[in-house]
Amino acid sequence: MTTGIYGGSFNPIHEGHVCLAKALVEGGLVDEMWLLVSPQNPFKANADLFDDNIRLRLAALAASEVSGVEVCDREFSLPRPSYMYSTLQALSEEHPDREFVLVIGADNWERFPDWYHSKDILATYRIIVYPRPGYKLGRLPQGVTLADTPLFDISSTEIRRRIATEPYYAGEGLPAVVWQEIKEKGYYRLKSPNLLD
């Protein structure tokens, strides 16, 4: 069983995330995809990061409609910031029956040498790199595969901006079930999201 690990803030999860996960499963590159919701990315400031459990719930809602795609909260119980090497090691110990494959975008591959234990990741796990707008990939080392997936030019940052500032925004770029939840709860419109119950 090959399990793709696709980590991210998913702040919020959008159609690009879901379509990519679905494409990798349907294309046979992995047997299943786990969307790994990260509580703290070492490369990102947390100023605009929404509540962990709300982001997890929105991701779970999106994944519930896609066969072969699940949500993983393993990093919630690991030390922060969340280093992918530590996460992969923990998952491998807990699920010895699975082969974990790291899934990252071309933007992250460009800075991959700066990742914590990047050489150990490369030596231990296969990596699938998916294309991102504006990033060109050179020759990839052994164990790294370029996924032939469409370019998904959707930004969580832009979606958050639109929710907060456009009264007539209608959820473009979001799975319908995710937009429904955001709309009903008023997420991303409030100044203090972490105070939401």
C-alpha cells in the first residue's frame, strides 16, 4: 500500500488541493492520499493561520467526497514546528505496512535542500513533485518523480482575502461542502478566529 503524504496548512483547503490528491490516486502514482494538516510550517509565519481543528474539519469535509483521499492530524501531537522528516519517521513506525511517499509542489522542491534532514528524506522516501505556476524543474534525482498533473492556480491566501473583503464572494475555488461550512460559521470573516467555539 503506497500512501501519498501531502502536507500543508490548508488555510483553507481548496479545489486545487483536492483535485491534485484525486489526480495522483486516479493516475496510479499512489494507492491513497493523506492530506496532512500542519499546525506550524517552519517556513511560514502563523499570523494568518486559522484554528487547527477548524482547518482539519474543513479538510475532512473536502476529503469525505473523494475516494482514496483521507485527512491526517499526526502533526498535531508532534513537537512544533512541524518537520516533515519527523512526521514521516513517526508515520513509518506506526504503519509498517505502508510505503509513504512525500508529495510536494515544485515551489517546495526548489527549496527542498533547506528542509530539515532533506538528505535523509531523499534517501529513505520516494518523492512526487507536482507542477506549480512559475516554477521550472530541472533534472530530478533518483527516487523523485514529476507528476503529470494539471496546473492548479488557486491560492488559499487569495481565497481568504476574498472572503474577508468581498461581500458577494460565492466560494469560487472551494469545494461546495467547504464553502457551506465557512459561510454558515462565518470563518475567515472574523478578526479573532481562534476565539470561535
